[in-house]
Amino acid sequence: MKKTSNCATEVNPEAAPWLAQGGEKRRVVQQMFAAIAPSYDRINGLITFSLHHRWRQIAVRSLQLQPGDHVLDVCCGTGDFLEPLRNAVGAEGHLEGSDFCRPMLEIAQKKPHHRAHLSLADACDLPYSSSRFDAVTVGWGIRNVPDIDQAHREAFRVLKPGGRFVSLDTAQPRNPILRAVSRWISGTLIPWFGRRFGHEASRAYKYLPESTLLFKSRVEIQASMEAAGFRNVTTRDFFFGNICLWRGEKP
Ligand SMILES: C[S@@+](CC[C@H](N)C(=O)[O-])C[C@H]1O[C@@H](n2cnc3c(N)ncnc32)[C@H](O)[C@@H]1O
């Protein structure tokens, strides 16, 4: 048992992984995604009604990519961002996907259409040279990293001047009634779905709503991106405000 820096009571990261911080968060998140990797795509499809594909397409369109562009997908997981990115950059484009969880990358590796180069890497310490990419994407990753400001700084560093960054993640609806409904659904239905897929999925799909409640607000994420150097930072909501797309540019 260890105390976290912002919590007065003792926290057991195995029982409440959403309360873990720093290196402990890195470890529990990594273990959690390793355990649910085989069922991740199926559950993701179920809880988003497969709409995540549409949100990714909108995010990719907002990057205004050209054939031949170089793009990095951070926290790429099972690689679902990589296919629409490949369609945008064409055969001559170069795609990199990085994630710190090997079992998630192994599933991405089995999806050959994206033809991306995949690397085991931490979002807070990317193994790429500065000013290398035309765009960087991250899907449902920023909420999970132990140091959000550092992850934004790394995304900014590896972008070329003029490069674009998009991040999709969960958010809380702005409307209080929708927010209450959403809290009820995500606190009951999503963990119920998770339980159908076994113990580890049950833990992970309790983590999803809990970590969403603890996640920074739209404005705080926007401020973190701006502090990293991004300009023209905008947000766009999907799914009644339960999903947010942040977009920024490197001057
Ligand atoms: C919710 S999944 C999203 C996967 C994928 N981006 C998608 O859109 O479906 C979060 C992913 O972030 C990865 N992740 C979390 N923290 C990370 C970190 N610090 N560095 C690299 N990957 C991380 C996890 O391993 C997991 O694959």
C-alpha cells in the first residue's frame, strides 16, 4: 500500500488503478491493457456502437494530410487510428505507431493494411528525433499517461513546424442532465459489459468511468497543450459530450 501525492487516504493501485499516480500509474495501466488486449477491440466496438471509427475519420480529416506525409500515432494500442491515417497519407506516406504495451502492439501488428512501423515506447519519452512528423495523433491515450504535460511536450517536440496534433478522449458532458445520465450509464452499464469479459476486463471497464471523472477538463487539457507550445487549440464534442477531440498546431 502506498500513498499517492494528491490523496489523503491510502490507495491500493490494484483495487483502484484510477487513483494511481506517476510510476505506479504507468505500471498498473500497462498491466491492465496487457490483460485486456485480446478483448479490447470487441468491447470498444460495443460501448461506442462502433462510432469510434467515425470519430477517428473526423480527427484524421482535420489534420489535412497530404499523400506522402509522415504521421505518428502515440498510444496506438491495437492500431485502429492507423488505417484511416494510411488512407490519408497514401502508399508513399510514412506511419509510425508507438505504445508501451506489447500485447496491444501485437494485435496492431496483425492488422496489415496500415503498413505502419510499430515501436514499444512511452508517450512521455518518445524515441523519435525532433521536428520529424507532419502530424501526431493520440486516441484515448492522454487520460492514461502519468504526466499529461510531458506527453503534450513530447508530441510538440516531434512535430515539424506547421505540424498538427489531435487527441481524442473521454470527457464529461457540459449539460448537467446529460452529465448525470452519462455518469449513471458509465458507472453501471460499462462495468456490466466489462464483467461479461472476465475479471481483468471488469477492472478495466471500472477504470474507464472512474478515470474519466478524474480526468482534466477540456479547458485544462487545452491549457496543457498551449503550455507545451501548441497554438490555435480547439475542441469539438461527440456523443453528447462524452468524447472530445482536441486539435492544435505547432507554429
Ligand atoms: C484506451 S487505449 C487506446 C488505444 C488506441 N489509441 C485506440 O484509439 O484504440 C490506451 C492505450 O494507451 C497506451 N498507453 C497508456 N499509457 C501509455 C504511455 N505512458 N506510453 C505509451 N502508451 C501508453 C496503453 O497501452 C493503451 O494501448
